[in-house]
Amino acid sequence: MSEFADRVAVVTGAAKGVGRALAETCLAEGMRVVLADLDEVALSETHATLLEMSPRVTAVPTDVSDPASVEALAQAAVELGGEIGLLFNNAGVVASSDLGSLWKATEDDWQRLVNVNLWGVIHGCRSFLPLMMKQNHPSRIVNTASIAGVISAPSISIYSMTKHAVVSLSDSLDQQLEEEGSTVRASVICPGFVRTNLVNELTSTAEGTATMEQNRSWFQESVAEGTEPMELARRVFDGIRHERRYIFTHTGFRGAVVERHERILQDLDAAAANK
């Protein structure tokens, strides 16, 4: 996909971090941009800042965990006029209790992570895909997962679970669209650490264990040393231009990916040997 100018881009989680960088890059490509976020204050601030770049940007407060809210976002994008070229299902959250053992995580955090990280993507696909398919013009749904969607670690296990689901959903969706001969395709972003404020959601609690505090410190340090959001957005657009299903923005995790798949193949071979 290489035609961006004058088309509409919708970005969820657009008020900060990766979402804001994606929105800014869309504007630089000549697109009309719809910013969506639950944080109305941050959304308003980002909207005002990006309006200085271009008047072709609008903001729609959106709760991606609510299907009615996402449907309203889709209608707002249609009313803006022009074809929807890109949908970035980017909104995501982390949770403090996910830094420890998954069976000790709070039910509220389980629900929030699944509702935003997974259902947010599902709602986006269900609301926008029919509209984009009717256009009969090359367009793309880009779902933000994580390198944690292709490898697993002892910490952030619930977050990783949701991102694995997003990877699987995106892979299956793109295969289905390819089989349909659709002009719409799907990609999944699997970034490593990015320098964003997402880490601020990992607040310390009185119930935190030593392991949780150690994991929190590691996560914060890794994010502080992460890639700048604008550089990540540049790499994402390179992946879109090359029509990649998987968009990897960090190459340092290759060893961990290989190790995981070797473990899977070893256990698969062991099962075959026991027949």
C-alpha cells in the first residue's frame, strides 16, 4: 500500500505515545486523521498540537472496550468524508497486578486488559471492516500487538496473553481477506520497548511483592531505554508500504523468538517419536 494522501486514517489510543506518533506520521503523509482516545484531556491537548501541523485532524473521545463507542467512531470517520485508508487499532493498557503471578492478579485488571487490548481490536475490526471493504480500494487494518505476542515471559503474562490473541486474530484476518480477494488487508505490529508513558500505569501498591517491584523496575528501565515513538511510526509505515503481515520494529528479540519455536518443535518431535 502506497497511496495515503487525502485518505482518512483512524488511530485509537492516539492521545499519547505510539498512537500520537502514528497520527502525526499520517498527517505528514497528507492523510486526514481521526484521533480516538478515552483520556479526553490528553486527547484535546494532542488535537490542539496536531492542528498546528494541519487542519485535517479531528478528535473523537472513544472507549474501545465499548462496541457502541467504537461504532460511533466509525460513523464519525465516515462523516468526515473520504475513503478510510488506514485503521490503527492501537489502544492498549498494562496493569500493576500483572507484574506478579497471574493467579494473584486482580479480576479488575484481568477484565481491563482483555477489554481494552483484545476487545478493543475486535470492536475496531467489526465496525470498520465492512465500511472499508465497500470502498473497493487498497486499505489496511493495522493492529498493535507486541513482541510479547510472539514470545512469553514470567511477568506481564496477562498482557502477553492479550497480545498473543491480537497476533492470532490479525494473522487469521489477513488470510481470510486474501482468500476473499479483498482490497483490504491486515497487519500486526509487534514492537519491543518504546519510550512512552504507558509505564506510568504500573504504580506501586502496598500489596506488591519483591518480585513485582523487581519486575516493575526492569520494565521501567527497559522503557526508558526504548525506541522513540516517531522512529517506531517510521518503521511501521515502512512495513505498510511493503505490505507486511507482521511488522517487527525491534530486531533484538530474534534469539528469544527462535528459542521459543525450537522448544515447540522439540516437543512436537518428541510427541511424534512416542507414537
